[in-house]
Amino acid sequence: MKVFVYYKPADASDAFEGTRLRKTIKGACEAVNISWVSAPEQGLDVAHFISPSDLLLMREQKEKGVPCVVSAFYAENDPHASYLTDGEKLVLTPRGLAMLNQADLVLVPDERMATFAKENGVTSHIEVLEPAVRMNRFSKMALESKIFRRYFGVSPSQKIVVATGSYGDKKTVNLVKKVAEACPSLEFYFFGAKRKYDPLNIAKKITRLKRTANMHFKDIVQDDVYRSALMNSLAYISNDSVRPDPITSIEAFASQTQVVAFDSARPNPLLRENETCYFFTSPEEMAKYLTSLNLGSAESTIDSAYAIAKAHNLISYGKALQKHYESLMTGEKR
């Protein structure tokens, strides 16, 4: 079996979600002895896409008779791999809808996104495939674990909290700012991407206004620096209440970092209250918990979340991908 796995945005950073998803898919293929290629060539059995920007390339493969898979809603913080518009209400972009409806198989991270896709006009075959994580990339014994503090000049004694997202996502940015304001004993690092229509990163410049000294807004950094940030953090703030956040949340599990989130009507099923995550109704409540966690007087879900991450490994993910690929090759799901 030979699979074409593609994601290559023009201004991609090694760190962000679409690129990390591509690396995970390739690693999972290797784990179960599936051959993969990064460029279209003769003899392909399946083509696997991540970004709606690659609609034309997917059409080319379909014209050649190659069955096509699309992974959607895994990397919504990444503007190059996002299928949803900005804003608090989840809305499929026209190009995203076209990409999904022309795919032979659509993979989504959970049932809520499968339901969302069907309710919003996706008619292709949909399967749920929970995200996986490359566990060996998040070992606190690895050399990368020390990179973050050197890179940003952070004292070894200073505790940090990490969040990710888009600078176009005003709600998430403002919530994190409020948590930082209510929690002056910790340093907060927000790693965000600019939207494709904001080349000057004006949104980021605006978010820096009226922030406290312990709130740091950063561009997307290299993969090793980002992983080191997670491994050095006291907690990770998931933005799943606004946009799907499956990849970075499970990476935080693997980093043995406490995950916290704001209440959501339809949370990511991997974010399980009192098992893998704690939910809060306000920034002040979250800040109070983080302060207690810093003092060592709060409970944690780190151990049980880490066990979840271990179960979502490359071998199990690769076996699931293999079944989906084989079903497409036999015409079962086309």
C-alpha cells in the first residue's frame, strides 16, 4: 500500500497543528508498515489531505482514480488547516464544505464534529478517528525539555501556563488575558497564528494592548520549542469552548501538564471532567485553581490524562488508518 500524505502551506511553521497532524499520520503509517510519499506519483493507492486549500490537488488525484481521505476539524487553531470561519458560532467555510463533499472519506476527531458536519451539509462518508500523539516526543527527560526556558529567558523557578489559538479568536484571547490578570504569580504564554487575511498580524498587535505584565503573546515557534513549552508548563488552557481543540489537548496530556478549560455545551469527549481536565465557568475561578495548583494544594488529573494519551499511540492510530485505507481501496466506503 502506498499513501500520499499531503499538507504544505506556503508560510507554515514546524510547530503548528496541521504540520503536527501530518507528522502523526506519517508516523502512524510507518508504525504499521504503510509506505507514504509527500508528492503525488504513479501507483498511489490512497491520497490523504488535511487542508481545504488543497481542493484542486485532491480533484487531480480523484480524476486519476485515487480514493481520497480528508482529516477535518483536528487543527482548527491552524488557519491553513481550518474548515471553520472565525467567531463563536461554528460555520463551515464554502471551500471547506466543498473539500469534504468531494472526499471519499472524511475523518473527524469525535462524534460531536461528525454530527456537526452532517447537520451542515456534508454528505460524504464520515468516520470518527480520535487524535493520536507521538509519546516519545513529549518525554520530560528529553533534551527538548530544557529549550523553552533558554529560548525565552525564563527562570527555572518561574511557573508558566500555556495556551494556543488564533489571534483572530477574540473570545479565547480575552479569556486568557483575564485569567492572567487574576493570577499574577504565574506567567502566561499564548502561542497564536495570524489569519490568512491578516498578513501584518494586526490582530496580534491589538491583543497586546491592555495586558498585564505576566501575559506574553508569541508567534508560532518551532516544534521543539513548543513541545518544551508544554513540558515546562504548570497547565494548558484549552480553547475547546470556542473551537475544537483535539490535538493540542492530547499533547498536553502526553506532556503531563494539567489541562483546564472553560465550560462548553459540547466539549471535546477527551476532556473529561475530573478525569483528564477541569472545567471552569469564569476566568476568576480558573485563576483561583491555578494559584492553588502552583502552591501544591489542588488536585490534578495529570496521571489519568497521561494514561489516555498513552492509549492514543501511533500503532493503534496506524491500525485504524490502515482499515480505512483498505476499505477505500476495495470500494467499501466510496
